[in-house]
Amino acid sequence: RLQHPGIVTVHEVGRHAGHAFLALEFCAGGSLENRLAGKPMRPAEAAALALKLAEAVQAAHEANVIHRDLKPANVLVLSDGR
């Protein structure tokens, strides 16, 4: 129900063989955690990313959706770096 450029589309939520699953939009760039590889970002790049994340979280909150587990492993990146 959320549509925002900074929020991955969730196509399906369910259970299979007793396990919960999410079917998400494919993000070829992988996770922010993998892209960082334990190295810090440049300050300007980190600030730009923080702004984009804050805008996406604000859009979710305005729709009464709370993420509850926002961390680099859960920030997905498209192939073009967005």
C-alpha cells in the first residue's frame, strides 16, 4: 500500500511450509551493508543517503507503517545506486 521512490515494493506476504516470507521488488544492487563492506561512506554521500532514508521513513509513518528494523542489511539498493 506504500508507493514512494525510497520504499521497496512488497508484492506478497505469506507462509510456506511453516515459514513466513516476503516477496519484494528485486534490487540488483544488494544491501547497503554489502555495499559498505565495513568501510565508512564519504560524509556528503552519507548525508544524502540519510536524507533519502528519512523521507522514505516519513512517508511510511504518514501511512501508519512502522519499519521496526531499519539497519544497513535492510536498506536495499538498485543497480544504479539508488
